[in-house]
Amino acid sequence: MLGNGGESPSRYELLSMVKKHSNLIGKTVVDEEDASNVEMDQKFWHDVLDLYFIGGRESKEQQDDDLLFFVTKMSLHGYGFNDNIEGNSPYFVRRWAAKLDDLVGESSMIIDWRRSLYLNLIAHTSYSITVAICSHQSLQNHQSNQGTALSPIYKIVKTVYASPSRVNFHLDSRKEVETKPAYPDICFAVDDFDSTFDAVVLTDTDHCYCVLLNAVGGAAFPSEIPPQDNADAEETNKAKITLFSGFVSYEMVREAYDAGKSGFGSLLPFGNSAGKTDRIYMKGPGGRGEVEVAVSGVVDQSLDESGPHSPLQISEGGKFRIGAIVRKAASVAQVAAKNAYAVASSTRNADGEMVPLKCCLMSVSLPWEHIAYDLLFKVCR
């Protein structure tokens, strides 16, 4: 076992070992010449998982997140060999225990320890999603000159969690319908999407809907990682890795919302029902990842109650941060809807076709291999 005969490796050292033996990430066809002997050795991955998530000091301190995920071998998927574990799910879950082998018992033989290590690395990392409304001109300026600051018209940052399962919602009731395995995709869902993003409304044809997913802490950021040569410890602790970054224009959202069926590439509407809210899927840049958004037209609200115009406050230095919502969600929704309608009414085109669109982010999904690769190899910023 790793660490026998001496002090166990630190999490930073273990992560360095994982990076060294991660040549297979992203490859659907494995060429044995590309893989090291260690990378094909299930015992190596078993021992790393044991040290990283069972025996590590940090794992014991994380009392609020004690779930461990175990991926079953691909040769068993769909054949019923793991029916006694979690039905036909490609993974199963256990609560943390002091000894790994006691935790999994006889199931150890059907576990893919390499994929299980990566899945736990992803699941035990902390994430935030940023949803913003930006002008198309501002985005163009930012893309042409990366040194140009991107000033959002509106922005919300939300903590999210990585899960190998997916929750389907009924848009009319905002309630969970079912939870089913998403793996090999990883889903970052926002359960309270309707209230969290109620004031995210596209009110101008120049508006773009922007989504960013960042890894900001947890298992992929061991506390033992030394600061870079030009960074102090405080800056290192604030490091983040962007896993998904994309935007879509008002015109594209409007076209999908109106048509119900779409032939263009980056938006794929789903089930345009008789209701006012549609579920739209937006593909990420290069087809990487998928964003699920509930889109609805904002109608005029003649009744109003006084309340805050935004759940955001501006902190010192001009940066946005989430402020306290001091009114009921219903009041905030009513005020936001009326404000959006008023703005849209003043900017509608000559044909009167401008419709403010409320966009509530429901989830972001990415293949686990893309996430694992970025967590291991993408430079923090």
C-alpha cells in the first residue's frame, strides 16, 4: 500500500501522483502503450482513494460531506451483476467509515477504482455558478482584449454541488419529478432555480445570457499546495478553475422560445408546452457541456408592492456580491417583472416585438472526464 514503511503522502503529493498517471482521461479507446502500468493497476487507485478520502486528515474533518461514490466496472453495466447494490445504476454510494474495505465489503470486486477516485475528487470539490446579463458590445470588447474588464448589467453567484445523478423538474409545479443517474455526466443542479434567478430577465436585443461554472475549493485544492512563485498564500486560497463558460444572445433565446423546435446548433428546445415556460438546452462552446434553462416571457404586472429592485449589492471596489433579500420572494418577483416589462416596453422595436425573457438556470451538465482533466491540469487563476 502507498505510504507503507513511512509517513503517508500528503494530499498534495497524492494529487501529483494522480496527475502523473492520468494519461487516459478523455480517451474512449485505450491504447496500452499510452497507459503506464500504474494507470492500469486497480490497486494503485484503491490505495490512493483510501488515503485521500478515508485516511486523510481533511476527510475526517469534513463532517458535513461524508458520502463516497463508487463506480462499478463498465463490463457489468446493464447485466444485472450489481442489482443488489443500486439497481442498474453505474455507481453506488456509501457513508464514510474508518476502513475502506469494511465500507464496500464484497462489492470491492466490481468497483472501478480509477473512475471512483476521479468521481470522488469531483464530488468533494466546491463549485459556484455565475449567471450574468451582459451587453453584446461588452462581450466583444472583452473577447478582443482580455485585459478589458467585463462589466455585467446584472449578476448572481450561486453555490452548487456536483452530482452523478440528475433531477427532472416539472416546470409548472417547480417540484422534483424523479432522480436518475446522469453518470458519466456530472450535473450541477439549482433546486430553487425559480426564486434564485427570478430577476434575471433579458430586456434588450443587445443582451446576452452568460453562464460560468467555477471550481473554487475542496478536494481538488489541497491545503498543502504551496503558493506559486508570484503569489502569496491568501491569493492561492482564492484560486479558481473555470470549467464552463458560455453565452447566448437574446435573439437566439427568443427564436427558440417562439419556435418550440429549433434547427440551429447551440440551442435545443425541449417540449414547448402550452404553458408560459419552456425548457431550453444550450450547448457549451465546442459542444462541451449543456445548460438547462427555464425560459418564460414576462408579462406586465399592474399591481406592485414596494421592495428591493435587485438582490445584489455592490461591494467596495465596485465588485458585485449577493446581498440580502429582505422581502418575500413573491414581492421580489413582482417588482422584477414590472421593472423588466417597463424597460422592455421602452426599447421594443417598431413592430412591437420586444418581449422580456426571464431565464432561470436549472442545471449545468459536463462529462466527468472534462471536469477531472480541468481540475488536474488547468491552471488556477
